[in-house]
Amino acid sequence: MGCDRNCGVIAGAVIGALMAVFGGILMPVGDMLIEKTVKKEVAVNSSKIKVKQRGPYTYRVRYLAKENITHDSETHTVSFLQPNGAIFEPSLSVGTENDTFTVLNLAVAAVPHLYPSAFVQIIVNIFIKKSNSSMFQKRTLKELLWGYKDPFLSLIPYPIPTTVGVFYPYHNTADGVYKVFSGKDDISKVAIIDTYKGKKHLSYWPSYCDMINGTDAASFPPFIEKTRVLQFFSSDVCRSFYAVFGAEINLKGIPVYRFILPSLDFASPLQNPDNHCFCTEKIISKNCTLYGVLDIGKCKDGKPVYISLPHFLHASPEIAEPVEGLSPNEEEHSTYLDVEPITGFTLQFAKRLQINILAKPGKNIGALKGLKQNYMVPVLWLNETGTISDEKAEMFRNQVTGKIYLLGLVEMILISVGAMMFTAFMISYCACRLKSIK
């Protein structure tokens, strides 16, 4: 009888301990979704470049489903193309696509960079004069973004592209091919890009700066810690970036981690030695001491395109000094990702970048002869945003975070009940042992 009681007590203690352990090892899993936008800037001639922000002008992009999706079971990868398309959203814009802007003449400003030879510049200048082109021009929003026939390029008697636009060509094109890991063999590799356009490197930058790191920022490997540095690749900027933890946010009832793009991403090699291979020229950058702008000309066919944060946020004062009308603001102009830490899904983001054209003096180009210095001219800035919809947020809460909370609750109950059972039965067992000894 005593033995049976002892055995029962021990069995109860073991069951309690198992419940506590089982409660301690329960782990959850989950499921996902997301969208995009555009803002505008303008330039007016003066001794200083004067800019006035106008906008927003909003387009819906990334609405097309991925194409050519193929699975490779041997390498555990998925390949796909991301089609490009943009639909103007009048209800979210301050005007129409036919609104007119005074902007830098993109083709004229590019001449000294594309044709450094003085002889070629003299010839090209003949066509610039003949077409009455100047340093600035008036263009509609639609022309500026998606392309227009440039008058001086159309006069050149050689087979060269004559359509110019900030995003030209865009419509009916596709981004990729992307090849990403499925994570089937290693969950820590989920969504990590293996190759882009069949390559592991970009061929634009020297050394490790040319590497394609991380994901496309739509999602990351699950179980994210605040200490993790999130790496992601941006094809339109032709480089990889990283983001660091900034704050905990409640997004429509879903706890997320906000990761922000640090100023060190655009820092000079003096501030961040890791950026030394992003400085590819010494003159404009003043021997790599200027910060806050990135020369991406190599991936834009040699055109003088520079990327920065909007209004030159975190840029060297001397870059913004010749430009009047800027007001950088951390809250409005910073880039962030709101990531659900268990699943790794990006549920909200804001990607904010400014597109600038370097206008430099050209003594053989009449339209640029009056320039006394180099100007980093803002053309427009983008506020590409996306957030999970209310409907999808509710689904996410019900199917993911709700279940995670429930599992956490069950886990705590099991641990508590198990611990109490173990303690109670062990006390009973000791009491029984004392009685049998007496």
C-alpha cells in the first residue's frame, strides 16, 4: 500500500515535471502580406539652385504578381521575376500627371559626364543650341517620370536613345530574375537572395560592396532578435543596405520591431570605414570626405545620378549649401521597416530616397558655361510606402499572433500547473517516506 502510494506520488511528480518542460518548449509558426508611393521636387534658376517641394503625386506599384516562379528542390531555392507597373492614384495626389514643373534638363546636364572629350562637346553643343535647349526645362509629371523625346538628342544623326525620363524604361519591364532560398533545409536562410540576374555580385562596386546581401526586404528569416542587423538588397539603388533596431511598435494590434536605416549607410569612409568601396571617385567627393550622397552612375549607364535621403538628410552641409528651400526632417525623411519578429514578415515600411543629378560646369556647352561650381540638383524624392491592410491585419492576428499568444498562455499554464504538481507530489512523497520510517 505504501509502495503503491509512493509510486503514485512519484508518477504525479514526473507528470508535473513533464508538463512544465513541455510548456517550456512549445514554439509557434506563422503566415504574411504588402504595397508603394511617389513624391516630387522642382528646381528654379538662380545664383543658388532654388527648390520648392510639390506633391505628393501617388502611384500604386508592385501590384503585379511575381512571374516565372520556379522551384529547385536540389538547391532549395525559388526563382521569380517581379513585373514593373505603375498606376496613377488621383485621389491620393495633389494634382494630375499633366501638372508642369521647371526641372533640370536631364540630357543637357549629362553631356559633360557622358562625353568628356572637348571636341565631342563642341559638336554636341551645336545640336543643343539648334534645339533651343537650356539647363532647365518645363516638363509634365508624366514626361519627367516615364519619358519624353528629348529635342536635342533627336537631332543627333546617330542611332542613340532619344527618350529620357527619371524611371525610363519602367512600364512593361521586370526586375530580376531573383533566386532566393526557400529555407526548407535551413530556416535561417528563408528569403535570402542567392543570385540576382544569375549573379552573386553586381559588377558595379569594388570588393565586398558589390555583394548582394540579405533579402528583398519583404521578409526576413524568422525569430528576429533586436540585436540582429537586417540586410537587404535594393535593385533600383544598385547596392545592399542594412537596418538596425529602433523601437517596438504596435501595428494594428500586432507587435512589430521597427528597424531603421542608419546614417552610417550613407556615411563617408572617414565616418564608416566599411563604406570605402562605395567611394568610386575622388574629385566630387573631395577625396571621399563628403557624406550623405551615393554615386550610382555606374549602374545608370554613366549618367550623373546620385542618391541621398530626402532634402539631403544626414548629408555634408556643403552639398546642401548651394540649394535653397530644403528642410530635412528625420520623421518625414527617414527609411524604416516594421518587421513582425516571430515570422520575419515586413508588415509596414517606408523607403525614402532622393534622386539628384550632378550638374557641373562645361565650358564647351553653352547651357552650362555659366556654372561656377558643381551643383547636386534634387530632381525628386520618393516616399515608397506599404502597410498591411486592416483585413489582412485581422487575419494575421487570428492566425498568427493570436495563436502565438494562445500558445504562450498554454505554455505558462502548463509550466505553472506542472510546477505546482511536481512540488505538491514531492511534498507528499516526503511525508509518506517519513511516515513509513516512523
